[in-house]
Amino acid sequence: MISRHLFIPLFCLALSLTMFANEPEVLVFTNAQSTVLDPANWDTPYPNERYFDALRPLLIRYPGIAQTIRNKEAAGFRVDKVELSLTWERQEGAGPQRGRSGWGANEQYKENPGKWSAIIWPLLRPWDASDTSLAPTWNAWLPNSAYWSRGGGNGNGSDRLDLPLGPLPLHVDAKTALFNLTPLFQDKTYGRTPGERLRRFEECGLQIYKSELYDMKYRNFYAYDWAVSTGYIRIWIKRPELRVAFVKDNTARPATLPPPAKLQQLAKKASRSKQNQPAIAVPANHAQTVAQLLARPDGLPQWQWQRINELRQLHADPADSSLWLGRGVNFAAFFSPNHTNYLNAVQNLLTMPPRTWQGHLTSDFALLAVAYGALLPPGARDYLHEYWRAWLMPEIEQPFDEFLGGGSHRGGSTYFRGYTRSMGTMNFTHNANMGAMLGGQFLNSETVITNARYGVENLLLRAHVFANGAHQEIGDTYYQALTMGAAGALARYAAHPFDRLMGSILRDRLVEPLISMYHPGLRRMTHPMGRGSFTYHLLLQEGSYHVLHTLSPSGTLIHLNDLKPERQRTPGTWGSVHGLTILGDEGPPERIGLLAPWVEIPLADKIASVTDGKTYPWQVFARDSSPGCLPNGSHVNAMGRNYALASRDNANYDYGVSSIIAQWRHKPEQVASVEDLSTLIVGFCSNERFARELANSGGFGVLQAGGKLIALKALPDLNQSAFRNEKDGITALHASALLVALGDTARREIWINDQPVAELSGAKSDPGGDWRRRLGGEPLAFANDTDLITISDGSTYVALIPVTINALKRDHQVTISCNYPALMINVHIYRDSTPLSAPTLAAATPPPSAGFVLELADATDYTDFAAFRRHIRQAKLNLSWDNAANCAHFTYSSGDDTLEMDYDPRRHPAIRRTVNNSPAYPDTGIERSSPWAVQGRSGTIIKSGVILESEPLHEAYLQVFPGVDTIVAYNPLPDPTFWSLTLPESDKLPGKFLVANGRLGLARIIIERSQNRISVEHAWRPNTETTPDSATLLFAVGWPQAPQVQLNGQPLHGKLRYIEEKRGQHIWLIPLNAETKPDPRTALAQYLNIDDKFATAHSPLITDWHVIGPFDPDFNTAYPPENGVDLNATYQGLDGADVKWRTIDITAQNDRGGIDLNRIYRPETLQLAYAYTHIESDTDRQATFFFGSPTDAAIWINGQLVHQHRRYYRIFMPDQDRFTAPLRQGHNEILIKILRNHESWAFSLRPTP
């Protein structure tokens, strides 16, 4: 019943009467009751407010309107039109309550105000905001008793009619939005009768949202999207007006109104339903869900479970779950049994505008949704759906759609979608693709998942990881932590078997170098660093160390007792020692612990035997042409019992914090503190000060064999900031060796030639303050080129021999300073009171260079320090300049080893390197090699007698554990290849053989010989058709009994079928599809033919080509060669230059077999070229071709376009694509159009036999 006083304002409404009876009569209602629902304050009502945004809806209703309209109808009128008028009043701009203010956002909001829209939904549930105790909230339409089916009244069909009205513009330039509600009053789904519809409209009203969840016009600063997340930026409106137009109609019958709703009775009825649950509340089964999610996995060793839990306990206080730039999710808050902590975490999440860039850990919100969604209330899951919908835009098919944003080598403007098809730095690309994959799964968007699948395969697996033996971030502690987290998440949570297997292989390959480089005695990974701070070498324990902690029975982390007991904010703020941060922020220990285990559970103890059980000497080699680094680089990491020495020769000015590093322990026991270590970093510096951020330490020519190393610095660029910032100019320019020891050095001895130097030996007092600001300084000692500087430091002996070639003016050759905690040895190419200019250095001929001979040894290798010094005195060193060859000849003979290097400081890499007259490093077919793992593309890779064969130029990867009992063999890329594995015979184990009956897809195969177990994981790329030569099974030869087989995580049921050799030996048949049973007769024929298949499988690449270019890089333009090839023609190419066809030879091939146009044209920009050849066919036939290319390429055969790869970034690898095309008998012409991208400009083509 409506009280009488409610009618007073109704009849005081503006009444528009017309002069003519046939014109409509309009009643304008202005008595709207309003309230706002806020997801972040889910139980708080906001009556009488009149604002809304994309997450906080405004609810309006007009009390008494049903009876007013019914009375008008009773007077002989009918409703002709109903309109709602919303009038813009103001909107948030700079400094929004919820949103970004900095990073240019305020300026953009002020200079270019949002032009947004309103969208309306008719509600289906009654509410009343006249009394605060009854006013609806985000959770409930009647507080604490009757809940919306989805928070905010967003349940289509239950809370609101699934019939949105609008959107209509509503902003400063479009101040009125007029919504036609007339169809609503005629819609029988809204109410069966006119009266029901009138009553529902009065009691339920309307829900108003801002249509725009984000605003792409605010994109800036590459991919970060600082200002795009505008969902919480509010619009205020004036009092909304409802306009009802009536026309005279004496035949109209007044509506029969049902009685008004009795809210309390409706609420009581709703409360009896099991579905009547709040959208935001602590789930009833929260504790049980946490226990299930954090439970110990079956089969996990106790030591590993302990290490994982140690990481999981290293989390921020669960009471601190605030979100700000640079911080991801504090998962502990969502696990907390304290409901206040839990709900605070939910509230902080819901306060963040969707698509907010939270720094590199933004991908945490995908992990939260996919891995821990069961912990969240429905309203939080709904919010995360909006968050990822805003980032991923699933309605847009292509990631380079004009609306979504294009890409560059820095990535697309939309980060998560853009980086699935464009190249970024390694951590960016990994995080983006992980976020896209998991976010796409959460949204159930096959479009986004397909984008992410492309990125994981072509950018992560191919470009960043398996294109090299190293990678862009190897040795880094900071950025690599981000990459590791993304790989771990893909391995655990990618849903499709193909995607999950790619993630697992990616993770395995990234974890293996961590293990291989880790010295368990030092508890450090000693390796040069591309980006970060040189101090990270000393202590910083980031994500990579946390991963290793889960793989080490003795643990890797130190100084945990020095962390603060109160842990707010992020791990980097929890403690430091000697000014060094203990834990890093980019791979928080809790996050790494939650992503564990980091290897397959059956391999945990085997991995531990490599992590902690290394035998010495130990050496790891990796070849490196990573994006952002100089090409054809070599990385070496060598260990003795007490030391580690590592080098790389391809660090440039962008990725060159350090190129040479050594570390050793003072006592022959596991390091427990940073004070137990000494660290030696070789760099290139000026004015006898060590550059704190060594961006100028790239470009060393290095040759390393075990603990021995020779190095010369490339000609430095004095325009680099480290040199430009010298206020008084450069008066000294030198290669430097910085020795940092934060512990007791009382027993350390330093000798120059045959004399101890007291000023440098023994302990130095700590004067206090920041020691990093006093690296270098006034010399305490002097020496000359080739003097022998030897150091006894506890369990390790070290020798440094300073060397120069073509030095400039010098008043001293070698200077040595010592200020706690650092000793600095400088070998000068210039030292004078007159500053050196950049042009003078650049013009120096022949070019000057400086460097060191460095040799480390375990103290136990010699009877005493004197014996080590005698050994160094007996070594022979020769360094000379060859004017004819324009390079330095550098030879060092020590003990049984002779290291020889030819090096030109203006060229990269070293021209020649040998150790004992043999090539210093493996040939180009081997990408990386350690005592337990090998990666290569030579067609055959071998480790500990295990032989893995595949097709040449295809990547293969192999891990062999000590004792050769457990082997993990891979086809690490989804390029089908013939594949076999041969296991050697031993005293305990017979030789065995595993071979595919055709071309194998993406695969990881684990063999545990003594357990008679084989685990096969195999997958084809989705939506890729298999071909007649695709593998369907594996032959297992040499297993006396049927092996226990697991296929894609499930045991094969039933007896394993077999065939018999002539000798009666069983050959077991392992199907690659659990649903199929191999036919023994067919399998026998295939097995007998397997050698012939291998012999004929890999046809040679076509190497005879004519090429023409370069042309402007517009791939859509048809340049003259597409209209017919004339090898004698001249065309206008790039910048109007004349271009002609030219014949190329074998020198144009790169080490992957591709025709590398970079070697022909040597471009610095994007360009386009054509290649032409012809082949002969003995008959008309459909031929199969294998093709490899970078981003954009097209192929015509006999004038017909037969294949193309367009728009999407990838690097060149042979055989990436497979296609069929018709050949005619005789002569067939082939034309290829190929665009250069930032990483490659090569292609390859081969027809099958």
C-alpha cells in the first residue's frame, strides 16, 4: 500500500498539457529513489547517491509510479512512450578515487576527458532504499537475508532481464542520454500482464552502468597501459527524469495491478533456498579447500616437501594484502584462517580497477583465478573475469586488431595479447603469454588461448629458449625470476595437454641451467649477468634461488635468520646484510613454493643428486645468440671443489652487467653466510673507480678452459653513460678486477711476483657507511703488465696476470687499491693527467685493449701456496699484435693446457680459439653441454653413452642422470621428426633402444631402467592434421620384460603388445594414443623398414638461389618479381636505389642451414627481398615441402601462391611449416618473398624425397 503523502510530489510533477487532444500528454517523474552498489564494500548501502561506473551500478526506481499510470489509464489514456533521461553532471578525471594517478595518467585524464556511455538493465528483484537498513547492497537486494544470484544484481534472467538498453553516450559533450523504455512495458518476459510489468518497474527499477570497462585512447608507454584502466572512474548525473507520454484512447483498459511486494516475506522465502548465498563472503569450506590446495603431492620426497614449505612460509603478513605497483598477490592472505585477513584481501582485490598494470607480477591475478579460484567467493571470481576480459579482449579475434593495438619488437600495446605475437624481452614475453594462456582458460576463450599457444611455441620455446644454449636472462637474478615464475605456471596450469607439455618442456629447460651452474658448496650460481646490479652476484636470492631451494636437500637460501619478524610489503624490504638485500621481489619465495614441484616428482631424488652431488671438475658450455645480445656468443661455467669461474663473450652494452666472474669459499665447508665467500668480477672502468652498474662491461673476448681463462676487452664506447658521467673527463681507462670479501680476510695473502704485499694482505677495518660508494680509490700498490698477482684465500688459490696490447699513454701500467671490503686491480690502456677524448680512442690504430689471465685452483691441488706460485711462474704467456691479420695473438700455457685466442677489439667474437690445439668449444651443432645434459641440432647428440638421434637441424634435448639409470629425452619443439634413443649396456643394465615408427610430435620421454618404467608424454599441435609419416607408436627394444608404461600421465591398461625379432627378442609396442591397439603385423613391417626411413627422411635444403632486394618493407605491395622473374632486370628498390638479381653461394647459409639475407644485405632496418630458384620433377605430382622463415613470407610455385606466413612474429628455424603443392613434370619455378624482422632474415626450403 502506498501512503497518501507519497502522492503529493506525484501530482506536483510538471504536467505538460497540449492544446490538441490528439497530441501526447507527458508526465515527468523526478522522484527517483537511488542507491549505488559497490563490490569492494559488498555489505554497505549507498542510498541517495547518483553516480555509477563500469563496476559500481546505480539503481533507480520510481515509488508510486504504477498507481499513477494506472489512474491515468482509468481516465481514458494509454501509454504511448516511456523514456528515461539521464543528464550528465560531472565525472572523475585526474586523481580518481580508484585508479591510476601517476605515470602520465592524470595529465591524460585532464587533457582528454573520457567520453563514455551509459547502459541500462531492467531489474527483476524488488528493493527499497528509503530506509538504510533495507537498502540493497552489492551482496543483497534485502540486506543479510535475500541475496542477488550474482553480486550487484548481475544475474541475467534472475536478478535482471537479459535485455540491456543502450549504450548511449553520456559525457561533457553529450550531456543527455535518452533511453526509450517503451518496449520494456510491452515485453511479456518482463511480466505477463501490463499490470505486472508496471508493478515490477516500480518496485525493481533499473540498473545503470558505465559501458566502458577500460578506455584504449589512454594507451601510452608501450605495453604498460598505465591509464587504460578506467572502469572505476565515476560519472555523476543530475536527478534522473522518467517521461511517460499518454494519448487519449477511450478504448484503453486500465492495468490490473498486483498487490505491492512484501519484501520481508519474499526475503524469508528466499532464505530457505540453498542458492541464497552472498556473492562476497568467506566460503563455508574455506579451510578444507586450503588444505586440499596446499596438500603434499603423492610421491613427493619428505626433504623436498620440507624445502617447499620453507618457501611457502616466507610470505608477507596475511594482514597486509594491499595492492600497489610492483606488488602481486599476497596468497597467504587468501589462505589465512583469519577471516578478517581473508576479506581484506578480497576487498583490496575488488578495489583495483580491471586491467590495472601492477608491474611484472600482474600475471599473479591469472594464477589466482586459475590455481586458487576455488578459494574465492563467486563475486571475486566474477571480478577476475572482468579483470581478464579487460586485458585480453576476447571479442577481438586478432591480437593486432586496430582497436586492440599493434606490436613492435617491444611488444604490442596490450601486453598480454600483444606479446603473444610480437617479441619483447624474455621476462615480458613469458609473463604475457602465461597471463594470456591462463587468463584465456579462465575466460574460456579459444581465441585468446590460440594466441597464447602461438606465443608459447614461437616466442618462448623457439626464440627465447631453444634457439640457443643460453638465453637472454641466464645468470640474472632479477629478470630471470619473472621468467621462471611464468614457466612454472604454464607447466602446472596450462589446460590443454599440448600447452601443458610445452610448459613442462620450457620449465625443464630453464631449470636445467640453474642446476648446472649451481655450486652446492658455495650456494651460488656463478655466471655472468646481463641485467641487474653487480651486487646481485654477492647475495640477492631471487626466484631462481627459490627454485633451486626446492631441488636441494641441503637448501640454497642463507641469511633467513636475518629477516625481520614483521614482514609487510614485499620480500625486498624484509632484511639486508652488509647493505645487500637478502630476498628479491620479482620471484617471491611464496609464489615459487606454490608453483612447486619444479621437476617431475619421480625425478626429485635424481635431480637432487645433480644439484647437491656434483663431482669436480665440472664444466658447462652454452652457445648464445639471444635477442638483445651479440650473436655467436659462448658461455662457460667451471667449478672446482671450492670455487666457480664463469665467462661469456657476447654481453653488449644493454645486457652487460658482467662478463667474467669468479667466486670461492674460504673454508672447505658449505657456505652459511655471505661472509664465507669472495667474489671477483672483471669489468672495464675509468678513473680507478669501479662502475656500480657495469653497463660498460660487455664485449670481452674470452677463452676459458676449466679454472683457466684469458680475456681482452673490446674497444669501449666512451659515449656510454658510465664514461660520459665523469665530470672531470677520463684520466684513466682500464680493465679492472674487483675482489669483494665481506668476511674475515685476516689470513688472505696477496703477492706480486715473488713478494708479499702487506698493504693489500690481511684484514681491513670497516669504516662504516655504504661500501659500494668507495670501490677503488687511491692506489696502494703498483705493478706492470704481465706481473704475477697471486692470492691465497683460505681453500682457494687465485692468479691474475694483467695484460695490455697497443696501450696508449700511461704513467702507471697497473694500479691496485684496497678499501674495505674490496680490492681493485686496474690494468690501464690510458692513464694521464690530460683527459682522453672519445675521438682519440676511436681513432687509435691499432686498437688498444686490456685484460687478464685468470687461474683458480683448489688449495688441495697443491702442497701449499708456494707450490701454486711456482706453478704460475712456470706458465708461459705471449701477447702480440698481427698487423696483417689485424688481431692480437694471445697464448697462455699452464700445466697441461695451452689456451690460444686471436682477437680483434673491434670485432666479435674471437677470430680463433683453441685449447691444446683443438677447438675450444663444441661445434655449432651443439647448443649447450654439461656433465648431465646436452642440447643440439646436429642430428645426433650424446651424453654418457646415451645417443639421441633425430633429423639434422631439428633441436633435440637430453638429460642423463648419474649412473645412466634415468634418462629424460625430448623432442622439444612440435616439429615432427624421426627420433630414436639408444641406451648403452653396462655391468648392471642391458643396452636398450627406443625408436618412433614415424615422425614424432612434441615429446618428453622418461626412462627409469632399473625400475623397468617408461613415461611417455606426446602431443600434436591442436588443429594440426597428422600425415602418413606421423608416428603412432614407439618400439621398445631390449626390455626383457614388458616395461611399465605411462602415457600422458595415465598407465597403459592391458597387456603391452609386442613383435619378435629373428633372434626371438621381444620388441614392445608403445602406442602414442591410448585408444588404439597397434597391429603387430603392420608394426613388424614398419620396424624392419625403420633404418631406411631414417636414411631417406631428411632431404637436403635447396641452396642454389638468386636473390633481389632490398625493397621497402610493405609486404602487401606486389613488387615487380611477383609479375614474372627476369634475372636480367633492374628494379627500383629501397629508398629509390637500383636493385638487381644476384646469385648466392654456400657462404649465405647460417649455422641452421638457412639462407641468411642479413649476410648479403647487412641491413639495420626492416626490409624485404625475393629469392628465386627452380627444381625438376620426373612427373606431375603433389609434393610435400618443409619451410622455415621469420615473420612474413610467401611462396609461389609456377606462379601459384602455395603457402604464406603472415603478420605474426617468429624467428627462423628450418622446417617450421609443412605444406603440399603441385609440381609439374620437368621445370618448376619457385619464388619466395621474405620480410626481415628484428631477429632474423633467413629462410629454408626443402622438398621431401
